[in-house]
Amino acid sequence: MSPFSTVDASAADSATVGSSAFDARIAALNPLLTPAALRAEVPLPSGARRTVLRAREDFVRILQGVDDRLAVVVGPCSVHDTAATLAYARRLADLARQTEDSLLVIMRVYVEKPRTRLGWKGLVNDPGLDGTHDLNEGLRRARELMVQIVRSGLPVGCEFLDPSVTRYLSDAVSWASIGARTVQSQVHRQLASGLNMPIGIKNGTDGSAKDAVDAIVAAAHGHVYPGVTDEGVAAVVTSFGNPDCHVVLRGGNNGPNYGHQHVAGAVDLLEATGLPPRVVIDASHGNSGKDHERQRDVVEDVAVRVADGDTGIAGMMVESFLRPGRQDLVLGRTDHLVPGLSVTDACAGWDQTVRMVERLAEAAAKRSARTTALVA
């Protein structure tokens, strides 16, 4: 007997079954708006475009050690409430201006969420938080949100999960990440090779930086892979390669990896491969044990080393929102949700965020002063 289940021949003409052998398990195929159509509907103004490009250039200069500021990618674990996200962005834009001499602040605007098993997949996939999966509306809301934030002068960053989504959003993004679950994915390494922005590649879930370094090397080279054009037509994509990918240490199953020895080990791997010896540290995830309160401990530890002159640390990531903690999401029941409170990973609250960002600004300023004194 075959180990594979079969479709009853009597149901072959049913509307619930695919029309041919290759799509027998596809329930529906619905039209998706094209990247060109969405970008025309929600254009990126010239001033906002300058914000995007300037932040990309500044981040690269930090990675190269030319700019001695610290990059800080901070914001909600995921976007589910656009009104609360915009309220957070307004506050963060003010904080970014106050600390711009020492920090390059980029807001996390994560509109796709990888899931270990099942769960809400993010604003793009299910904008109504109700299981209806209106991707056209999700892409529209995600782009509108990013454009609004960038127009305020605050650059945005996100994780790219589905390669097809990049054509809709990437012109509004200054920094992106490839997550721990996809660091070994050839598809995502190819994707990173063609994205015109710095890409933070997280270490694997085991905590080792080797997979991330391998991914950086792969993404730095050109690739040929299938994709789509702005008009939604299938195409063969040929990339030049992306020299601006970098390691993000986010901890792993065996514990945190933000300590001095972990950073030194990652820097040694990078130097051995001829890559810039600088990493970004994620204060959340494995480094905090998913305890949002412990992010401040990670930030403090890193800030002390930065202030002491550690040039191997190029930036930090922090998960924060208006309110501390998290809440459960029940699809289709959004009336009970507390505004400004995460529905995915728990986040630091706004007051704690201000303290952490100001602490990092202070540390970066001390590092800059120390470097200047040494040069003099």
C-alpha cells in the first residue's frame, strides 16, 4: 500500500480539489496585486527616499568603522496595531534626534513573523488578526505604515521572510535581517545577495556564529535564482552580491552569546574570512531568555564594554513598545487587546526604552572620545 494519501476519483471535479495533479492540495489561487501597482498607489516621497538611503549609508559606515556611532535597531517585536505603532514612532523619532550625535536609531517595523509551528504570521499575512489572510490589504497596510514612519525622518528595519515581499517594501527599508530559522536557507542567502541595504544575519538557534558567517560569505557573491519582476512576471534574477551583510548575535538554545568571549569569537571568524570585524548584538531572544526585563541587563553589559572602547560592537537590537510585556492574541477577537502591548514576544516598555537608548548613547559618546584621544 502506498504511504501517500490519495484523492478520491469521485471528488476529482469538486471545486474544493485542484484541477490537475500538481495542485490537488491547493484550495484557492487568488490574484495578488503587483509590486509596481502598490508602489504607485503608495509612493515613497523624495524626502523619505533620502532618509532611507542616508541610513543605509550610515549603517555601512558604522560597520566599516568610519562612523564611530552605535547603530540601534529598536521597536516592537511585531506590528499588529498601526495606530499604536505610529504613536511609538513619533516618540522614537524625537529620541533619535536627541541622540543622533552618538547613535543611528532605526525603528523595528516587523510585518512578517516566522512561527515555530502555527500562529499569527504578521501584518502582511493577516492584517485583520482574524484568520482571513487578506495579503493584498496586508501589503498595503505594511507599505503605508513604513512610508509614514520614514516620512517623519525615522528609518525603518524589518525581517524579510518571504522573498516575494521584498519587491513591495524594500525601497522603504534601510536595514533588514535574516532570522535564526532561515540563516542556513539558500533561498534567503540568495535574497540577501540582491538587496540594496545592509543585512543583519542572525546566528543559528544553536548559538554559533558560524552559520551566519557562512551566510555572509554566500550573500556577498552574485547568484542566479528565480523571482518576479515589478509587474509580477516570473523572472530569472541575477544579483551582484551584497558586501554589507553582518552577524547579529541573538543567543541560542544553550544560552546567551553577548559576552566578551562570544563577541571576540565572532570577530575572529569574521577576520579569518576577510570580513569587517564588527557585530550587532540582539538584547532579546536567546540573550535575554525571552524575558523582556533582562534586556536592560544585556544593554548595560554591552554599554560598559562600548564605553571601554570595544570597537567590535557595531550596534544593538532591542524589542520595545509603548507598554511592557505581552498579551495573547485570539484571532477574530481584537476588542480586548490593550493598545501598545505586544501580541508576540514580550517587549520593554517606553520608559525603559528611553533609559536603554540614552545609556547606549552615553557609552557610544565615551567610545568616540576615547578613540579621538588615542588618535590625537
